[in-house]
Amino acid sequence: ISCWTALQSLLSSTKQACEILTRDPEGGAARIPFETFSFLYSYLANIDGEISEAETKAFLQGIKEQADKHSGMVLIRHF
């Protein structure tokens, strides 16, 4: 499995988690707090094993910058 495939699978899983955990109405932005997103993404990336810790940290930093513009909430469109 390539790193790109692993990343796509991870993002798909994370998107599904956001849709499940959000308090937004069905079809909404599926926002979740950055802390929750960060925990989920880091956990799933660690289990996957194909994405390095450095890549995970860099990705989460970019997501945090976007979340900071939206009151600390991560939107699916951010990734």
C-alpha cells in the first residue's frame, strides 16, 4: 500500500468520524472541535502505520490554522 493510498483511506475514515460526531444537522458542515479531530486523526494514523509522525504533525498544523479561523472547529472541507 502506498503512502498516498494510506492517506486517502485515513481521510475517508476521518470524514466519516466527523459526520458521526458532529452536532450539525444532516447535510451540514460536519464540524467537530480541533482537539477531537486531532485525537482521531493521530490515533488512526498511528494504527495505519504508513504515515510518519512528522507528516501527521504537519497535516494537523495546517488543519489547526484553518480551525482557528472557525472558532476552533474543523470542517470537512479543511481536508
